[in-house]
Amino acid sequence: MRAIFSLLLLLPLLAACAEPARVTGMTGQNLASASVTADPTVAGTVTVGNVIGGTETNKLYRPGVDDVAFKEALQQSLQANGLLGDPAMARFNIEANIYEVRQPWVHLGLSQDAEAIVQYRVYHEADSSLWFSQDLYSTGSASFGDAIIGIDQRRVAIEKAMASNIDQFIAILLEKLGRPLGT
């Protein structure tokens, strides 16, 4: 009984503190071809407005995704794809609502999974009318090779889920702008 009590007292000291999801981990890939950057009808056509719904990190057990970090990751991803423009010149404004980030409460293996649901709304900059809205579901997984400690695996899994979500959105945005991937 004494050993169990001692272990319970030491457990918080042995566990790592949770860190919030990092911008670099949430930033999506460069999906657009070079022709997007060269096309003035597509290049620099969007800007990012409000991002809401993020969560704070609980240092003991739960990494979070805050609004500012997700907005920065979205902007960097759009920039890498040649889509982010000057707010004064952009044709569309993107808003994002992070509906949910799901992650397991208990670490029972060598990998962690996370799920994300984000709603994107794209508005015409000229009159603020809604152009389209899209709810996207994505997953991410982190293994022992990504991080040794379970709490860090959770963070990496969340970052991968958010990056996948951004990639899905950019693919849809490119398609709606008349530039499917690979063209």
C-alpha cells in the first residue's frame, strides 16, 4: 500500500507537462503547383480573418490548439501555396472555427491518435457575402518515433490532424478557384 501511495505522489513528477500545438507542426504542405503562383487570378487572392474555437493547454494532461497559433499555421500554409495576399488586394477572406479537437485521455500504446473538426467560411471581400462554407474532419497519428513521452505524442498527433485539415481546405479552395492540384 505504501508503494502505491509513493508512486501516486511521484507520478506527476515523472510525467511531462503538456505544451500547446506548435505552428510549425500544424502548417500544411505546399500543394499548389508553380502555375498557381504565376496566375494573377489565383495568386494572393485570400486573407485570413477571425479564427475562433481553440482551446487552452492543460499543463497536466492535454495539449491545446489556440486560435492565434492555428491562424498563423493557416496563413503560413496559404503563403506557401501562393494564395495569401495583401488584405487590401485580396478577393476573399477566410474565417475558421475550430469545432473540436479529440484526443484519447489515456495513453495505452506506442501511438496516439487525434481528430480535428474545423469549419472554414470564405467570404467575398468586396461585399462580405459568403462564397462557400466547408466543415472538414481530419486525423493525425504520432508514434514512439515522433515522440517518446505520451503527452508529446498527443501534441504531435494534434499538430498532424490540424495540418491535414489545412491541407484538405487548401485543396478545396484551389479547386473552387479553378486550380485543381497538379495543374
